Amino acid sequence: MANHQDFAGVGTAVPDSLQYYRVNKLKEMNGNAWRTAHNPPNPELLDACDELGFLVWDENHYLLPSLENQEDLRSMILRDRNHPSIILWSLCNEALCMGEGSEQARQVGTLLKSIILQYDRTRPVTAAMNGGWGSGLSYVIDVQGFNYAIGEYDSYHRSHPAQPIIGSETASAVSDRGIYQTNATLAYVSAYDVNYPGWGATSEVAWTAIANRPFMAGSFAWTGFDYKGEPTPYAWPNINSHFGNIDIAGFPKDSFYYYQTWWGNRTELHLFPHWNWEGKQGQNIEVWVYSNAHSVELFLNDKSLGRQTMPVMQHLRWEVPYAPGTLLARGYDEKGVSIASQARSTTGNPVSIDLLVEWGTKGLVADGQDVALIQVSALDDKGMPVPTASNLITFSISGPGKILGVGNGDPSSHEPDKAMYRSLFNGLARVIVQSERSLAGDIILTATSPGLSAGRLTIRSSL
């Protein structure tokens, strides 16, 4: 996955332990590599990738011949070359490559590659190119990077059969967590994998194009996480991207489970959307399933809606007239044995707040830097999370810790990331709690909202 460097609640000032969380989240999706877009990463991210076994495409910012840029590149190589996670040095990305197919790009690329080789000959050199393949920089780099341009893969391989090729940037599919009808007025994009800009493709189309070509080394989908800026297909007051397979607060979108299904070896099944559609009784709701089971059967309130064979690297779809109750998807192997299932049930209204430590479950180190990530949700009277809840939650904290930031993944929200409150966005919000330096003890976080029972949890901070 390609990633920018920011996260909800902290911007680009990402605490070290939060880097580990981000890498772990991509591993949960069955990803195995991080492209640092479009600049050298901080060393702590590389430390996390080293320790967690995650591969890295390490990217220089500009393809420029200036002495300053040469020194920046030299500094990057000297700083990063002892990190075993790094597998590729990248000279540049797209517009930062001085016209990738030009003779000037070839000359400057040759100069910068010579600097890399002066300090490290163990890793190949590449560039994320969105044009000029076969000329300019292509004469310099060891591994040809393709940004999008699925239609060019085969012809380039035919003319350069000995050169490794990688999808340096793929997909650019857009979606928002928990949104199932695009709303241009509110600047939300449906979570079904059908929306993408003119240069991109759906997640399914982009990955299938890689997986079906053994000569392609893999791909870096754009992007792992949402990030501030580039709110394609919208503009201000929309404030962050829709490209991520995980929202900016760290909550997976449905596309996360597409990659998890087809990148891993475990049996997977993911059913969406939620089943809270008050006022739409009898209207058709589009239901999707991602699974690597041989076939999947869908049930509504114990009545079968049919079994379908799962096409490889795709999804299944039903049109289901809405009725409150329980939607159940059951996956079967080739012998008809049930091997996976998932249900979505209609919930009641929110009655209480639930706080869950998602990261930092073993407590915090009292070093003034360590963080815990708290998932905030609203539960109905049966204890089920309400996927449509939008309650404003107010937080308070006591003990040797502080609220470092908040978020919820809403790309249209202008609520501050540095605050003691946050609205739920489609049922979820995030609180980041940070330890105090040299102060041990219990940190108590409390969440309140009018009409809801308060949520409370304790995090231990130790020296």
C-alpha cells in the first residue's frame, strides 16, 4: 500500500507507537509492503517495518540535479540503508520526475542513481512513472514502476521481457466508511467498489490486472489510509481524501476486506452493508459479499435468498427487499460444507457508549510518548453497536495521561482534531490517549453524551 504520513488527531506528528499500529493494520489487511509517498519516511516507521516484517519502497522526493537535492538523496540512503525492510529505492513520483520520458530525466536519473550505487548496491532502483515508459527514466531504473495504465502492462512486458515491472500506484478507488449511497451535496462516496477517477480503476479491476500477470511483481494500491487533502472527486469544504482502504482514523472501509480476502490464505467472508434501513421497508438494498469460499448463500430472517458461486478476485451481489431482522451470509467449500459466516442485524437506537482499547491493550509506557487508540461506539439496549449512530461524544480524562487527539474518519467533518469531543461518524469515533512522562498510574477515560449511559475505561501506565 502507498501511504501519506498523517493520521487523525495528530496530523504528521505521528507518535512512534502509532507507526506500529498503522503497519499492523495493513498487515491485518494481508498487505506486506509500504510505499512512502512521496518522500523519505521518518526512521521510526522504518523501525516498525523492520520489527514487524513489512517491506518498504523508500522514495526520494524530487528528480533534480541541484547539489541540495543530491545531498538530500545521499542523506536518505546513508540514513536508511541499514533497515532490512527496504527492498527498493525510488528516484521520484510522477510530476516530480521532470517528465519521466525525457532525455533530461534520463540524465538526472543517471546522476542520482550513481549516488545511490555509491552507498548501496544491494537494492534495485525504481521510479513511480505515469508516462514515458520505455524512454527517459526507463533506461536508468532497474524495476519499471507503473502508476495506473493497466492497458500498458502487456505491451511493455513484450518489449522489455527481462525487466521486472511493478504496479507502483494502482486503483485510486474512492469510498467512505459506512456510506452506501453517494451524496455529492454532503461530499460522501458510496463504499461499494464502483467509484474511481478517470486515471484509476476499482480495487477489483486494479488487483485482478496484477494477479493475472505473473510478470507483475505486485502493486501499491493508492492508498492504505485516507489522508488530509486531495478530496477527489470533491473539493473544499471536503477536507481529506477518499482513496484509503482504511479511513484516516484507522477504521477499515469495506474495500479493506476485499484485499484481506484475496491477499491472504485464511478463509474470509465479509457482508455489507449494515441492516439499519428505517423507512425503506420493501425497497431493494444492494448487498455485497467478499469471500474466498467456493460459494455463498444469503439469508434474510432465516429465508434463503439463493446461493451463488464466488468468482475469483471479485464479489457477489444480491438485491434484497428490506425488512428489519437479520441478514446472514454463509460460505461453503466445494463439498458444500459451511466454512464461514457473517450476519448483519437491525439494531435499536443508541442507549450507551462503549469504549474499547484497540491499540495499547497491555497498557502504556510512562515515557510521555506511548499512545493507546480507543474505539468509541454507541450500543443499543441489546448491546449491539449502532452502525448509523452520529451522537456527539464528550470526553474527560484523569490520571497520568492526556487526550492527544480525536477523529472519526468523516471527510466532511470540520470538528477539531485537538478537542475533548467528537461526533460519531457512522457509529465510530477515535480517541488517542498519551502517557505522561515518568508518571505511573491508572488513566481513566470517560465518554458522555446526552441521553446515553456513559462509557468508562482504565488504562495502566507503567514506568
